[in-house]
Amino acid sequence: MNYNKRTISDGDFRGKKVLLRCDFNVPLDKATGAITNDKRIVAALPTIRYLLDQGAAVIACSHLGKPKGTWKPELTLAPVAERLGELLGRPVIFAHDIVGEDARAKAAALQPGQIMLLENLRFDKREEQNDPAFARALADMADVYVSDAFGTVHRAHASTAGVAAFLPAYAGFLVRKEISLMGKALMAPNRPLVAVLGGAKVSDKIGVIENLLGKADTILIGGGMAYTFIKAMGGSIGASLLEADRIDFARDMLEKSRQSGTRLLLPVDTYIGDRFEAGCQKKLVPAGEIPDGWMGMDIGPKTVALFTDAIRRSGTVVWNGPMGVFEFPEFAEGTRAMAQALAESGADTIVGGGDSAAAVEKFGYADQMTHVSTGGGASLEFLEGHNLPGIACLPDR
């Protein structure tokens, strides 16, 4: 895929109505419905402000949660409209439907320098179906389409891909940043390129490992997924997480790593627990010598030193997935140490979304990374080398 896409810097939006796809899928307090973290709203501000300053009228749209085509009052975007208005310092007009009478009337009356927000796109089942009629109805309210929701570009939905068939399309600043930095990391990295992969399951990272073999100089594997690799090498893993149906894949990847010239490093020691809960009994053992009834919960200090050394020698680091159960304080050190190693490396550091982003935020290193992705699933599929529908639909520069 060509990642050099036409962006809003290339367009003239004076007097235009812009349909702007944002990612306002923010966490809400279940009891009060209040927004508990507005980072995704803040991330959209540069693009919104640029368009408004250019004299555009902005029709913002987003999904929230998983209503699956039904109207759920607890998933309304009304609180987002209110918070967005506070951040922008100007009113945000809220449409109480998506492509219905209220939305169409408010879009028609919208003036340059004004912004409105449509109701939750996924209240209409046609959004996730990428229904052409629904995409056309969204497009009919605007003159131009701007994609700035990187967290959804791996979905071929009406608002992420379908509308680009009906309107001139551009990437917003957030999408431009994501694809340029992540694209460079994969296609033209400062070497050595080190990939740090963690998380629970090998199956979640199969595509990433396969895509990075031969591209990365070193792949560091931690987290629950490491124990399937250790088992494949003949180690004892006790009650650790194991995907038995992926043992042959792990053996194959170990062999391919030797052939490809990519070093694949596994944990050499591990902290184990006697049960999966905070406050459990904890011990340190060699990675392939976990006793029966015990489970691996975090990488040990020798592994931290091994992985940190590889990161210190790197020119680019891509990180996706924690090194252990960092939600439990006694098993958080491996993940924290990786965040610190990236922050101190001097390398270009790209952190995938999801748990990795949550970890660098939790441990206070987020602002020391080159880039922390806003899209968990999208960044993972990007690392897998997939053709992302929400990027592919944008014209090349």
C-alpha cells in the first residue's frame, strides 16, 4: 500500500462542507454516562481547528461503543458534543439523528466556521454493512470527505470507506501522522529495527511475526504468547498460557527467523504465580523450568536486561503488547521496564494502541515516545501489512 496519501494540507476548504470522520469512541462512566478519558477528542482538535480556520463548515461523525444497529440512549454522542465544544471554545451543534430530517436540516444550515456532530453512526446497522445508500446519504450532506479516525481504518464501513466513492477524500492530520510514522518504521526504518511483541496469544500476533521476519533485525517476544514458543523448544511451562494448536507455528517461526536473518529472542527467566490474581504467591524461575500448577506472569530481570540491551542498540522500535500481567502490581515490572527502555533509547519509538498504549500512559512514559498510536486493532493490522480499507480509499498524492 502507498502510504503517501492526499491530506488536508493539499486542499482548499473555503466555503466547503466537510464530512469529518473522527474517532470519538471514548470511555464512559457506566453509572453516570460521563466521559472518563477525552484523549480521542483532544487528538481530533488539530484537524478540526485547521478546517474551521480555513473557512470550512464541519460535519463531524463517529461511532461510540457497539450498539449493533439499535438506538441505545446510553451510547449517545451528546456528551461528546458538549465536551468537544468546551475544548474548541465554540458551540457544537448536535444532530439527534444520523442522516434523517434533523441532521439534513442542520447540515444544510451550517455556515463556514461552524461545526456539528451527528448522532452515533452505529445506531444505524447500515454503517457497519458499508451500505452504499447509507454512505451516499452521509455524502449528500457535504462537499468533501476527511478521514481522521485511524482507530477505524481497518474497517470497511460506510463512514470509513464507503463515502470516499462519492466525495473528494483527504486524510486528516491524525491519520497522516499515523501512516507516515508507522509506514516509515516498516518501510524505511532507522536501523536496527527492533519489534517488541507481547500480549496473551500467539494467534493474535501471527500476521505481525510473519510480516516482520526479514524486515526487523530483532523480534523480542514476551507476554503470555512467549510460553507457546518456550513449549515448542521443549521447555516446561506449568499452567502458563498455552495455545497447543500454535506449537508447530512457533517452531516454524523459530526456524524461519534463523533463515531470514531476524533474531528472535525469548524470555530466559520469568516471574511465576500460583494462581491468576493479584497478591498470589510469586517466584522467579528459568523460563523453561516452570513447575506444575504455576503460571508465567511476567518476564524476569535477566530477560529485561537482554531485551533492554537490544532496544538500546536500536534505531527504531515498534512495540505491540505487554510483557506480563501489568494490571497486577507484582507483575508489572517487565512491561514498565520496556517502556523505560524505549523512552531512554534515543530511537524512533512507535507504540501500538490498546494495552501497549495504556501501559506507557500508566507508567508515565507516553510523552517520551515518538508516537503512541490511537488505534489498537488498526495498528496491529498495519504491522501485519494488511491493506486497510480506510487508507486504501484515500487518493495517493
